[in-house]
Amino acid sequence: MKLSAMQGSKILATGSFVPDSTLSNNQISKIVETSDEWIVARTGIKERRLLIGNKQSVVDLATAASLNALNKISMNPLEVDLIILATSSPNDLFGSASQVQAKIKAFNAVAFDLTAACSGFVLGIVTASQFLKNGSYRTILVIGADVLSKWINWSDRNTCILFGDGAGATILQSCKPQDNQILGFQLNTDGRYWDHLSLSYKKNIDPHPLLNIYQGSFNYIAMNGKEVYKFAVSQVPLNILKCLQSLNITINEIDWLLLHQANERILLAVAEKLSISTNKILVNVNKYGNTSAASIPLALDEAVHDGKISSNDIIVISGFGAGLTWGTVIIQWKC
Ligand code: COA
């Protein structure tokens, strides 16, 4: 449905889903040389959920999170005009969003994947809000879902302690400008440092004998943890400040800081740099680890479910990760 230009965007519902299977730090310590004490001290992570077996994929997690959100507001999936699936672990490189569209029976929706690693959900929300604002679409489902367990080298203790699987979903709808909840955003990429965190193409040793084309598969996740840590604690606060300044919002007006759940130390360091009190940080990295594009919508859904967020609360949401790409979107919650 084509609406008049310059609409607002509001969040109608959130949903989430995580696999049942839990992997504790002690269990990881039987696979690689590490310990529960080390992982908790350096990351705050105690356990994570993993999608085990070969029957389910990221599509199933994304579907369950989406149905969870739709059911909360008894929305008919046919009302959804667009589905944006933020994921870096699709089960089809041509895109997995269309499979989610079919599974939730949102047959009126166009669907596409958005790849921006751990910033994917923030970029998804910003992308959706543009379509809503200019009147192209009325109702958009934004999903963040990842199963990075499939791409981890389970012998690499630098990375295998960090990640978990999950999905979160948010339903956005256009609204009158005075009801707008997406106040503003600030996005950045610095591709010079892409190799600090990558899941890159692995070409075969030999090319096709006649065509000189190198075919292949993908490597495991590779990460320079120290550099990623330094990047996050230096760039994320600057990005948030820039976004706040553009909206004339002060630090004191922030009710909640919802950062990508990468590492509790990063969350605390960013909050400290911004002089935001620790009781305003939304944290669940201890239970789920870093679920990449899923981490922010998962934590948002949990906070809404727990009744933490009240009407008119200002929530600063920041994602950061591979790319390197990072970004902030500031929302004002309306119940
Ligand atoms: N268990 C036990 N010891 C470990 C270990 C593990 N899993 N990983 C590394 N170590 C050891 C190292 O070998 C090193 O030992 P040494 O001092 O004898 O050489 C020591 O612990 C410190 O290693 P270091 O790599 O300096 O640890 P760190 O404090 O930087 O923590 C990370 C490592 C990965 C937890 C941290 O760098 C980090 O969180 N980075 C950001 C990662 C991230 O968030 N990525 C996703 C962004 S979207």
C-alpha cells in the first residue's frame, strides 16, 4: 500500500527464539584448553545455545522468532509487506529470507537478506525505517538470526568461547510523524580493517583446469580479538555521541543502553566512557554469548518481556562487528 510521504515508524512487537541445547563453559573446557573462570572473567559469558543436529537451520530460528512476534499482536502474516533477514549464516547464499516468508506464510511480503554481521539488525531497522518513512511499505518484519556455531573452528579457543545461536524479530509499522519511535541513526564502515574479523571465501588449491576459475567453500571465523576489542571500545562511544548530538539528546536522558552482546567487558567499557550508569545497560551475553545479528533483538525482546522498558524510554541501540561496520539507532519506546 502506497502511503503519503514522511511517515513515522513504530515498533509494534518483538519476538525471539533460541535453541534448547546449552553449552556451558565447563563443557567447552573439555574441547579446548580454557576454563569457566577465564571465560567469565574475560567475557562475562557463562553459557550459549547451539543449534545441534542437521534438521534445523537459521531459517527455523528466524521463523520461530517471527511467529513469536506476530502472535503477540495477533497479526495476520499477510499484512507484512517486507521481510529483512539480517544474517551472516544463511543456509542459501542466494538468500534465506524467502524461506522464512514461505514458512510464516507472509505471501504478500517481498523478502531479502541483509549481511552486515553483528551490526546487521541495526542496519535492518534503519533500512526498514527508510521504507516506512517514505511511504513505500506499511508493515516490515526485521529479523536478526545467526548460527555461527556452524562456522566456528571448535579447536580455536580464541573464538569458540564467544559465539552462540539465536534469533530475534521486530515488527515495524508506519505511523503518524508524532508517534515516530525511530528518532535517528549513525552508521559507519571502515573496510580497511575487514580482516580483523572475517568468515571469508576459501578457494580450492587448484583452479578449474580449463577455465582458471577458483571454486571453493568458506573458512572458519577468523578474529583478531584484541583489535576488535580496541575498535569497539573506541569507536562505539564516539558513534553514540554523534547520534545523540544530532538529535539534541543528552546522556542523562538515556534510559537504556542496548549494545550488541559481544562481551560484557565491552558493554561496561562503552558505558563507562559515556558516563552511563551500569544499571541502564541491558545484558544477556552471560546466557547466550555473542549471537551476532540476533543479539540486539534477543536482548530487546527479553527486556520488553521482563517489563523493564516503559513508555517514552529512550533506548540507545548500537551494533558493531565485522566489516568493520558499526552503527547506532536511537528509539523512543511507546507502549
Ligand atoms: N582460555 C584461556 N586462555 C586463553 C583463551 C581462552 N579461551 N584465549 C586466550 N587465552 C590466553 C592467551 O593465550 C593469553 O595467554 P598469555 O598471556 O600466556 O599469552 C592470555 O589468555 C590473554 O590472551 P588475550 O588474547 O590477550 O586475551 P584478551 O584479554 O584479549 O581476551 C578476547 C580475548 C577474545 C576475550 C577479547 O580480546 C575480546 O573479547 N575481543 C573482542 C572479541 C569480540 O567481541 N568479537 C566479536 C565482535 S562482534
